[in-house]
Amino acid sequence: MPRKPRMYMAGVPCHVIQRGNNREASFFTDDDYSFYLECLKDACKRYRVNCHAYVLMTNHTHLLLSPESEEGISKVMQSLGRRYVQYVNRQYKRCGTLWESRHKASLVDAENYLLSCYRYIELNPVMANMVGHPGDYRWSSYRANAQGESNALVTGHAIYSGLGSDKESRLHNYRELFNTVLSKELVHDIRKAANFSMPLGNNRFKDQVEKTLGRSIGYADRGRPRKES
């Protein structure tokens, strides 16, 4: 059975998930996390992809990326996988695959869902009961997006930039978003779209994706979009 082609569109943000093979650990020491982020930064720069948010969990990663070209994200993930897997295999004297065969990729309706995706990604360590606050987790973009910590990897999306007229107001307003709990329905929508590599958005957005790609994307249901909370 042929694989369903992934959907990428230039300038459209995409929620990308990559899981360890058999859900096994992909990171073992702080050096591993640091090297992965260095590889990601290099690949994003080389292939002109902006990284808005990320979190590195023990056995999977979440990235929120916007490519300048349709093939940008694929090239980033290929480069990232190649470099990081070679590093792990050499470092731990192992061989074979580290990741599941294919990463998941979900186009995001920026107008209606982008900031919720930011929050979902950076709240992963909290939802996994690893920390009590996203700022307590070192391997995510929260400290850059919410606290202003210098991070050469992170580029604010235009909607993020619109949270305030200056840096301090943006940081404050972004932190305020985390005072509201993501609804179970919204979390379900984000996970469902990501797990099936389907667009996350309202009907207008899904129609736009179909028109741009020139093919049916075959989503299971349509309906009113959930509001960002």
C-alpha cells in the first residue's frame, strides 16, 4: 500500500512530531539534547526553515516549523535524522534505526490554532508530569518565547510578534496565555491532526490546502473550528 504523501506549503507553519523507534528513548544525556538542537539549528538555517517552538522529550520531539519552500521541512528532517542518528550510534556503540520510520507532519491554520500549538508543544513536559511549570524544563522553547532567553534557533511567527508592540509586552502577553488551561477538546484536535498527518484548522483552511496541493486530503470530518483558548 503506497504511503500517503506528506503535506507541506511554503510559509505555512507545520507541527512535526518524531518518535523513538518502539517508543524507546532517543536522548540519554544533556549532551545529546544539545547536539540535537545544534543539528536542528544548522539544518533550519541551511534549508531556510523557521523554528517557532520545540520540545525535546525523552523519546520524542515536537517542532513548530515554517518553511520558505515546500521541500524545506523534509530536508531539515532528513539532515537532522542523518546527523543525530550517526552521533548516537557512534556515541553509544549501537547500530540501526533510532526513530520511527516516518515523522508526522500537520499543517497548522495559523489564524485559529498557531498559539495553541505553541502552548501544546511547550506544555508537553507539564502534561507528562515531568515538571510543574514549562519554564522548569530546559529542553524547550518556552524560556525563549516567554522569558526572553537568548536562543538562536527560535524565530517568532508574525502572530507571536503581534502579541505586543515591544519585546517585554510580547513576553508578558505570551506568559499570560499559559494561565488558561488548554481544553481537552483542543488537545484532542491537535493530537488527532498530528497523529494522522492531517491539517489542523477550520474548513476554509482545509479547502485552501486542497486547492494549493491540487488533491483531496481525505480528512474524516468537517465542522465548526474550536476557538483558541
